[in-house]
Amino acid sequence: MKSIISLLITVILLAGCSRSLDSKIEDMVAAKNQWQEVSYGRAYRFDLETQIGPSRVSRSYEAMPGRDSLSQADEVTSIKALFNAAFDSLKDSESEVDVKYDEQYGYPVEVSITKPNRVDANMTITVKALMFVEDASMSTAEK
């Protein structure tokens, strides 16, 4: 059911988009559906590295099922929030966005956002060492 709703929303959004944007949104919807299927009801941990211009910040997060992380307005504290931030950037006509997805789980492993008309407006968000909590003794999901 969620997949059908996501597909309908995507079709509506794609009505006025360029082909390049269309394919990026389609890729994101497919990846998000894959992530939702794999992660539903599961806790996970991940490290997030954010680089804006020359500044780089790394933080670790843990997401629990059924609980949205409390965060400041623009802070990414979960994979769901990362999908939302990437989607919002795709809708911004002044941004060039490139998203790379994990092949096995579908989450964004890297989101690069460039605003060509602004100085020092390049941002890259990278997910590292994602693992499901129950799989903590196993290798990470990162490729």
C-alpha cells in the first residue's frame, strides 16, 4: 500500500519536472521503498559525515523503530531524515544534487548538493558504518 501511495505522489510530482529530475526522483522513490522494506521495525546505528566547504563534522546516531528522533530543524538524525533532506534539495531549482544509494539496503550512502550560483555552497553528506543493532556482531552494511 505504501508503495502505491509513493508511486502516485511521484507521478503527481513528475508532471512538471525535467527528465533528469524525473529519473532522480524515481531512483529515490525506489531506494526509499527498498530501505523501508529492509528497515521496518529494526533499530540501526550509523555515522554521518557532513562536509560544507572546507568544514567537516562527523556524528554517530542510533534510530529506534516507532520513534522519530528529536532534532533541530535541519539536522539529519535518521535515514528517513536524510531521504527528506535529499528530496527537498532535488526540488530546489538552484541546486544540483547527486545521490548514491546502497545496493543492498537502498539508503543514501552519499548526497552531494551544489549551488552553482553561491560561493562555498557545496555540501556532501556521507553515511558510514550503518548496521542494524541486532546485527552488531556482524560486518557493517557499508560497502
